[in-house]
Amino acid sequence: MAAAVLASGFAKRFGADKLSTMLGGKPLYMWALEATALCDYRAFVIRPEQLGKYSLPEGVSVLVNRRADKGMSEALKLAVSWTPYQASGLLAVLGDMPFTKPVVQKLLKVFSETGAEAVAVGLDGKPMTPSVFSRGVFHRLLNLRGDVGARAVLSEIKTVLVDVEEWMLLDIDKVEDLKEAEKRLELWRRLQHVD
């Protein structure tokens, strides 16, 4: 399985380099990368001006999204194009969602058990990222245009939705979200000790 952390957004609402913002003693982007640790191939999608800003674990490929200004779809298409031939599919994770590690583990398990076209988090019956795509639907992802993400494809194909606790899907868009994440850290730490 291949995994891509999509981190080439412009973070306009946050007003700073949110990926480097510290949460629980590590930068935000590292939380997302750690969620992909079970995957054989891993990539980190960034904009050209972000090159050299982040210290990445060994074996993580850096994909430079030179078309980030064209919208969210470009990061996903870049990740699909990069996916090694040997990988059974692609896991897409957002770089600003710190609590997705148990979510990703569940998605990968369901994907391997069902052989579905896609497996995604379901929130109120709607698919969202993190999500796993089989190679059979890559062509659909490559046809995305503009500021649309994976949801556009997930709603058109046979997607298995996985229920997770909503607090795990917090994404850091604004400074207030970071404060909320700090509150949830205790819950996260308790969950880690259960594993």
C-alpha cells in the first residue's frame, strides 16, 4: 500500500505555516506522517516554496506540487501519478489532521478484507478523507479538476464507509482548531495506551 500526506494547501485561514506548528511536542505534519507508518511507500506532497522546511522520516518521498494554485485536485493527482506499480492502492491523508492514526489502521484493515474500490471515513453518511483507493479507480482521480478533493470520486464509486469517532477527524484550519486539538490530546493519549 502507498500513502500520501497531502500538505500543499495555502493555510490562508491559519495565517502562518501551520504544518510546523507544534502539537503535543511534535510538528503538526509529523502526526499525519506517523499515521501512514504501516504503508510500504510514503510520500509528502508540498508546494515548491516549502522544500527543505520539514524534517521527514527516512524513506518518505517528497512530491512537489507546482500546480497547487489550481486547487486541491492537483495534490491528489500528483500522489496517484507517483504511486509505485507494486502498491495495491493509495491512502490519502490530510497533513493537518493530527488524530487519524487509528482511523487509518481501520481503513487499511477494511480495504484488505473487502477488496473495495475505495474505503473512506463516513461522517453523517458522507465519505471524506482519510480514504483508500484501489488502483482500479486511479483514472477517476486523475480526471479531477479544480478545487475538489477525493469526495467527488468517492461518491461516484462503490465506497465502503467506516464509522469513527468524530473527534479523531479534527482538522486544523484556524488557530482556534489548534486549541481544540490541545484539549483532545489527553483523550488521544488515553486511546494510545489501550492499543
